[in-house]
Amino acid sequence: MTKVGVITFPGTLDDTDVVRAVSRAGAEPVNLWHGDHDLKGVDAVVVPGGFSYGDYLRCGAIARFAPVMTEVIEAAGKGMPVLGICNGFQILCESGLLPGALVRNAGLHYVCKDQWLKVENTSSAWSSRFEAGAEILVPVKHGEGNYTASQETLDQLEAEGRVLARYVSGNPNGAQRDIAGVVSENGRVVGLMPHPEHAIDALTGPSDDGLGMFLSLIDSVVKT
Amino acid sequence: MARVIVDVMPKQEILDPQGQAVAKALPRLGFSGISDVRQGKHFELEVDDLVDDATLEKIASSLLSNPVIEDFVIRRVS
């Protein structure tokens, strides 16, 4: 069975929901602690949302130096799939695994709502189950989700098809070019601000659209 | 021992909504003539004499600031 590591830092909030989403998709979740020095033989890692280390200094700035992240960065370099959601996305940007940075929402307000996204990249390890152009409904909840990168970086991401998804029907945070998530050069590392793990069941979320990301991961692990 | 100041500011081209919010609040309090505010971070480090400038540069660029969105200035003050 595909084993998916789920990291908990001090201040992580969404690890329980990620564990639930991984199980629902049919994989085995493995809890990883920020102080761990090994990844316990997992096939992939999810860095969940929350406020790791209280968001002190900058969101994700302290978490990137946690012992477990040293292991994640090394494994990602060898092609292990990694997904960063919300604070996890911020951590992956701070780690240098993904380009750009997340800064304070343009309107200064914390946003918490269900958000429509348009999926663009369907070749990454985490998005192969989606159809290009599919619109999905997933919750967003963040104060610093305004995706920012240099114009050259943004042009390159678009030219290489590395925009995972864009906000549609309104941009909640001022993100440049409405970018909600991005993909690494090798297609294995993905970061996004919205929360697919909160949208896996119509009983508890706005849709089950988010489950596709975890099903995609299982497909990609089985394939390799 | 020396005191080292590191000032970290958002890059000019980066939107600074916090600075804008402060700028907008000033006229409401009756202060006029301030056309722009940018908000950054100020760090004061007590540094022993063995720490050289190259190390300080590394500290500022790898932890105290994020070079994607911020610039920094390092000053030894004593």
C-alpha cells in the first residue's frame, strides 16, 4: 500500500484532515514529527497547513530548518512527491523547493470561504486525475496567500505549464496572475493555498473535488 | 561583543499592504503630507568578535530575510 507521510510541526492544524484524506483515497498515512530525522519509508510527503512555529519571522521561515524538512528536501531532490498545502506551500517556497513567496493578502483580511479554482497542470504527481480546465470547489483559509514572484519567474511558470490552478470567480488574496498553486520543474513537488483535504466528502466540505489530488498521488506512486 | 543592526524591507516592486494601511490611517488621525509608508523589520543582534561580515550576510540572507521578496541592510553600530 502507498505510504504517505504527514508532517506535524508545533502549530500545524490540518494534519488530522490530511491523514483522513490520505486514508479515504486508499493510501496508508504515516505521521511524521518535525523533529524526526527519517521519513519512515514513505513514498510521498504532505506538508499540511496551520501556523508552524506561530508564523514567527515569516510564514514557514522557521519550519524549513526543522530536522524533518532536511529529509524532505533531500528526498524531493531524488524525485519523491511532496505536496504543501497553505502553510505547507509557504514552507516549500521558503525551502527553495518551489519558486516565489506568499505574502500578506492584498486586502489585509484573513479569508475563509469556499473558492472556485481552475485546474491547469494535469501532469504533476498530484493532479493527473483532473481534466485540464476543470473547475473545482475547495476551501481557502489564510491571511498570507498572495503568491508573488518576479515577472521572469511567472513567465517561466506559465511557459512551462507549471501553474497548478488559478482562482476563478474572484481572486481572494491578490495573488499575481490569480495563481493558487504551482508545480516544481520535475512535476513532483506541488504547493497550493486552497485546502483539498477539506473537500473530500460532500458531508463535511463543499465538494469531494479535493480527493482527486490524493488519488493522483497514488496513481503516480504505483506507476513508478 | 558588537551590536549589529539588520533592517529588512519589502522590495520596492512588492506590494506592501501593511504599509498602505498605515499610510491610509494617517489622514484619518489628522496627519497630512505623508504620501507613502513601507513597513519592514528591524533586528538587533549581539554578536561576538569572531563573527565576520560574510557570516552576517549569510544570516541575513538565509533566515532574517527572504531574498525573493525582501532586501536587507546590515550595520555594525558598536
